[in-house]
Amino acid sequence: MAKPLKVVLAQPRGFCAGVTRAIDIVEKALDRYGPPIYVRHEIVHNKRVIEKLKTKGVVFVEDLDEIPEGAVTIFSAHGVSEAVERIAAERGLPVIDATCPLVLKVHKEGQNYATRGAAVVLIGHAGHPEVEGTQGRVPGGVHLVTKAVDVAKLNIPPDCPVAYVTQTTLSIDDTREVIEALTNRFPHIIGPDVKDICYATQNRQTAVRELAKIADLILVIGSKNSSNSNRLREIGAEAGHASVMIDGAADLDPAWLDTIDVLGITAGASAPDELIDEVLAKLKTIRPIEVEVLSGVIENVSFKMPVDFPPRPATRASVPAH
């Protein structure tokens, strides 16, 4: 009989409170209005979640002009710019905002800094929907930096007050070098308190670092367009271990298990528990497994749902053909 494979699950892993809230908003909208419901951008970055919602009549679009007149519209957890919000209002679209409360907090911080006359630096990745939303929320715009080397290129007058905010899918560890470079160049720079950094991002990255101390191979369950999932895989690799990101059980290669004794598993903040369960079920068909959960932070954070949903539209758009 084959030697049992020790499988260690990271703690925490999978859904964060912002993702849970966003998906719950879509489900509640479906119950209240019926399909179709239109969502600008993917509600969260996970293939399984998106496909499941599509089967229920959710239509994902990138531009508001793809949404029929009067159709119920949801803004994704990543947030949107003021321009997008304004266009939706001009078109009279009934909107439900599923932006993560922690992203909204970044918007407010950036706005407050700008109102006080500071040049606002945003630490984040160009093209990410959260970054695009934040860029369009701060009066006068932001200066975007991704790496410490970008700081020297900033065109900010030496006598101008400076403040910074960060993309929520970056952790304290991800931003440390950039913040140090900003502080060296702008000694009086101000920014959010450490406790304002997204708890979920930091907790999951800390858990992967602990996992890397004992695992021969780390599997990160998450979709390719998930920023936080990609970062979890990178952290495993940086620790000197083989680290692979998979969408789910179908991507699991039995050959990966041939020469290892301990397999670590985690999941990005937008990956549902069912994907982890399916991977464990697939592993059992390859080798006997012994599962344990790594000690770590037990998250009990939850975010309130929006108090008011818009009135039911007088006319309903038809469900698009697939």
C-alpha cells in the first residue's frame, strides 16, 4: 500500500468577507428581481464563481453600454471610478454597489488626503480593476507606483505634501520596500495605519509562509486573473518550494505527488471551499491522504449588506441567449 500523503491546509484560506458579501449581493438581487442581472466586471476573480452565476442568469460585462436600458446593474467588489458611476446614473440604471468596504475605505482615505492638498501616491498594479477604480475616485488623480524603483520617477515638487494609499490585494510585506522608498524621498509622507491594510491579504500570505516551512509542494487554488492568488503562489516559490496555482481538481497532475511526503494547500480570497473539497477528493483517488489544518488566524470578520436595494424596474430586460 502506498505511503499516505500528508496534506496540510493553510489557515486561513479561501473566501474573505468582502468576497462573501459581493456574492451574497448578487444572489439577493437574483432573488429580488429575477434574471438577468448585469454585473460590471467579474464580481470576484474566480472562474467557478463566475460560471455558476452565469447559469443563474447573471451577465458579466466590461462596459456599461453593454447593459440594456433599465436593467439591474451591480458594481463588482473591486470598485469603480466616479466616471462609471456617473454614466450609470445618466443612463438611469438601477445600481447596487458591491464594492468591498475595505476598498471604499481606500477611496475615502485618498479623497481626504487630496482634499487636504496632498499629492496622492497609489501603490498598486496598473490595469487592475481596483486600481482603476481608485484612480478615478481621488480628486486630481493619483501617482501610481508598483515597485520601489518607481518612486525616483515621481514628478512631485519637493515642497508639496505627499500621502499614499495601497491596493487592498497587496499586503504589508508586499508594500514594505515601496513605502520605505517613499519615506526616504518624502520624509513627511503620511499614509494609512498598518491596521488599515486588508486583513485577508496579510493573513493568507502569512499562512503560506508558515505552510512553506513544512510542505514539499504548495498548491494554490485560484484563477489566473486573481491578483491575491498569484501572489500566494509567488510567496511559496520565493520560499524555495515548488508552488503551483490551479483552478481546481481537473488541473491536478498525479505526477506531482510521486516524490513528495507533505503537500500544502491554500486558496485565494475569491476561491470557494468547494474547490478545496474537490481537490481533496481527487487526491484520495491517487494516494491515501492524511489531512490536517495548520494553526493560524481564525477570521470572524463580516460586512453588512447594503441597506436599500433599488426599486424593481418597471420593465425587465430579457435574458441574453448563450
